[in-house]
Amino acid sequence: MTTITNRFVAAERALRTAAPHQLLDAVRRVLTDQYAADSVELFLADYGLTVLQPVSELPHTLQPVSVHNSPAGRAFGAQEPYVEIPSGGHLVRAHLPVTVRGDRLGVLTVTLPDAEQAEASLGELAEIAQVLGHEVYVAERDTDVYLQARRRDRLTLAAEMQWQLLPGRSCTRPEYELGAQLEPAYAIFGDNFDWSASADRLSLYVTNGMGEGIEASLLTNLAINALRNARRAGLSVDDQAALADQAVYAHYRGRCYLSVLMLDFDLATGRVRAVDAGSPQMLRLRRGAVERVPFDAQLPLGMFEETDYVIQEFRVEPGDRLVFVSDGVYDVASPGGEAYGDVALARAIQSTRLLPAAEVPRAILRELTGHRGESTPDDDALVVCLDWRGR
């Protein structure tokens, strides 16, 4: 037991003391020395959640691997270690999820001498992968290495601004699971989401800014930061909306505005206080039935000066799945001109009901792509999924 503890402590210390850009080198050294690893590779999920991109020095020598049909992708999707035994050799590969509080970053792949070594070390290696995830999260403040590795293609400037604004793409707590995704991932404009949790509450915002490119991104950045500023001052969601409305109007004088659906969840009771200021929609899967939850529509943020906002209330029950979508989802037309709409959305929500919340947005967006056909999207598409467990 002491040997096991010492090995893990050595790995943890190596990661915590490594330079931000040298985390992979640090974990390679310690896993080679302490666990007899033959090779160690880190793969991070790309912005589109389609491939796992290798983290390596330029020029890149490793190829990306698929999220959907590869051993590493299996570990990423299931969020469980997966041991691969390649044919014709004694070496085995352990694929370990790299995740931080439910935010799925990627996979650490460790090649070991034999299956017995892999089985004996799998639990420790999985914990080391989690420590690595936390260090990558912190290191992104000080280095671009990991953000660059996530790029399958070049991001537009607007997309760069939007991704930097997000809290993450998934989150897990005992009371709920959250997952979200934006498309087109490398060229998004104004759609966005934000969340924040405390001991008692979860705040969730789904936004849809008007316009395209940099202008849409600037509008969303202003509105999200105004909402955060009001939230961090301890204000209720209606007052948050009012102050953000004033900030957007003061800058744009009604020329540009932003739609937002704001929800404040009481983690103990499931009571939700909501402000619906625009176009994002919410659908609920409860006991096998999908229905759209209507709200009293209020004016988008920044459309007019000093708009007052009114709170509506409802409750979520353990087992509920809430799916939030922007107009870039339900308004998308097929080649024949048919809008995606509530019927197709309900069908997509039913077909993904067995998936974890973190995988639902990407799955729905894949179905949306099939509905749209080969045409290029002319608007952002945002999907957020919340699975409510309650206390």
C-alpha cells in the first residue's frame, strides 16, 4: 500500500510542479519511471466534439482519433477507463478519461507492458488522469498549448471570443448533469450559454445574440458579462435581466439586442425562477413524454430603455430532462423548406433519452445536420441539456 501511495504522490507532485506547457512531459516521466509505461499520450476533444486531438510538439506526429469509433473515443464517451489489447503483441493500452467536475476534456492513453500490469494499476492511473485534467484546466491561463491542440481547424475571431466566454461544455453535481454544444463550432457568432452553481442554487442562461461575426460576439460578450456582474452582486434574475438590458441599451441604443432565457434553480426543492426575454426555447422530457414549456415572452435585452422583467416559476422533478435550443435549431429548414420544429425536436430528444446529458447536445446537432442536408448553416445552433436528479 505504501508503494502505491508513494507512486501516486510522486505523479501528483510532478504534475503540480511542472511548467504549464510541460504537463505531458511530466506525466510521461513519472509514468515511465513509476509504472513502467512504454508510452504516454494525451488527446483533447476538439471544439466540434468529433475527434480527439493529440497534444504534442510541432510538427505533430500523431493523428487525431475519432470520438465515435476508436478505443480512446470509447473511454471518452463512457467516461470509464478502457483497456485495449492490440493483436500480435504483449503491450496493452489503457485509455483514461481526463475530466474535471464533469467537464470532459479528453483521454490519457498509457501503453503498459502487459494486461496484469494494466489491471493492477488501472485505478491509480485513472486518478492520475483526473489530476492531469485539473492541471490542464489551470495551465490554460498561462499557455496556449492545450487550446491550440483542441483545434482541428482554425477558429474565426468571433468563435475564439465565444469559446473563451463559456464556462465549459459539461458539468456534474449530485443534483444535476449539464451538457452543451455550439455549432458551427469553428465559426459561431452570437449564441452562448452560461452557468454557475453555489451550495444552494444553479443559475443557467441560454442566449441568442443578433447579427453575425465580430459584432454578434461583441454583443454577447457585453450581455454575458453584464449578467455575471449583476449575478455576482447577489441580485435576483429579474434584476439581473434589467441591469443587463440597461448595459446593452446604453451601448447600442436599440440597434442591437440579445435574447436570453434565464433560470435560477433551488437545488433543495427544484423550484425554478425564470425570465424569458426572447427566442431560446425549453423542452422537457418527463416520464417518457416530451413537451415544450411555454413562458410569457418578454422583450430581449437592449431593445428598449429601462425594460422591467417579471419572474415566472415552475418546478423540476427528479428524472426530468430539460433541453434548451436556440432559433438556429428549431427554425432550420430542410432542402424542401420544412422547419425542424417541435416535432423533430421531440423525436430527437426521445431518441437520445438513454445518452448522458453531456452527449445529448452533439447527438441532436448531428440529427439537425441530417435535416438541413448539404446546405451551409446560416445561423448558430445551440443545444443545452440538463438532467435533474434533485436531492
